[in-house]
Amino acid sequence: MPQLRTPVPAALVAIATVTLTSAAQAQPAGDPGTPAAPSAGQAPAPQPQPAPQPQPAPPPPQAQQPQQPSQAPPEIALETPEPEPAVERQARRVSLSLSPIHLFSPIVEGMVEVRVADHFGIAAIGGVGSLQLETTDGTDRLSVYEIGGQLNAYPLDKFESLSLGLEIMYIKIETDSSFADTGTFAAADGLGIGPLVGYKLITKGGFSLYIQGGALYVAARADAEDSSGSTGSAERSAWSPNLNFNIGWSF
């Protein structure tokens, strides 16, 4: 087994050796137990070397644990919430409405529109009421009856939004009694037709609003007869503005 070298430097060993030699020479002669001093010229006895320290045995090799195959962390499936489907508005098939402007005459005018296709509707219009007529002979009231219809196309949305249409209207006006107490009875009727552009609003609850504007080409004829049997008539045709404002409900 190889010996270990002392870790003390050689100079310190030499100094320690000289010190021990001097101490041995200072001992009195004949003292038992005291080693004899070396004679002159005799080399000092060699100092015993420290016994080599046994090296610790290397630890026994540990049994290598078999390497476990690395496992990937489990994948967590994240469920992506599906977007809620868009709620389609209830399809409206029929619209009922009244014209509040005509009530000032007063004339009650109503309209029923039926959806015959997604972007097309057919409407029926009817009204009844009276008109007040001011003349130089006094004031009289005339009975009014109207019936007509519309064809409406809705290019932007189904049965609502922008509308492009055509209106046809028949109107009959007559006196209830002799006109202004003159003994004259009169009646007139007319037929009008023309284009319309408008907008129809239907809320989620069904409330409906119509705004339409256009023009009517009206051809009218009036007949009158007095108490003596004399008759008269007149005819006229012209373009006339047409404004519709209706409110109602759609189902």
C-alpha cells in the first residue's frame, strides 16, 4: 500500500529536529529514562515516521436505478364554449295599421298587408268618413269612401325596411243632403295610381311604423243635379302628392 507523505513542509521538520536535539543535550547525565546524548560526529537518530493513515474504502457502487421513461404531462382538454346561435327574429306575416292623419278629417283609414314572399307584400286599403267643405253659401259635410291597395317590395330585409311600391286608390265623395241648402245633390269619384318610396319599421315586439311618400295621377269626375232636374258634370285629371303615415302591429 503506498505511504502518505506528511503535509508538513520540510523546513519545519528540520527546525523541529534541531529543537529536539538541543533539548536532549540539556538533560543531566545519568538520569534514567533519558536517552544518551549522541557523541560528537554521530548523526542523530532518525525520527520515526508517522504510520500511514488507511484510506477509507470507496463506497460500494450503488445499483443504478433503471431510468423511468419520461412521461409527458397529461393533456387537459379545454372545452371551448360554442357560440350561442343567433336568435332569429320572429317572421312577421301580416301587418295591420291605421292612418292617424286621416282621423283629423275625420276619416278612418286602415290597411292590411300580407307577406306573400320574403321580400314582397300585398296590401288592401279601406276607409270611410266625412269631409267638411266651406263654400260662399255656407258649410256642408261630404261623405267619403275609399278603397285601394298597394304592391310593396322590400329589397333590404324581409317584409320591412326600405320599400318600393305602387298604390292604386278609388275615392267616392257625395253629399248627404242638398248642397248648402240649395237643393243641389252632387257626387264625385276618382281613381289614382302612382309610385311610392318609404320605410317600414317592425320592432322586436311587433310594433309597426309606415312612412311613405310619392305621387298619384288622379282622374276624377263630378256630377250634380238640382231640384229642378238640371244636371251638370265636370272632369279633371292631374298629378297629386301622396303621403302615408301609418302605425300598427305586425303578427
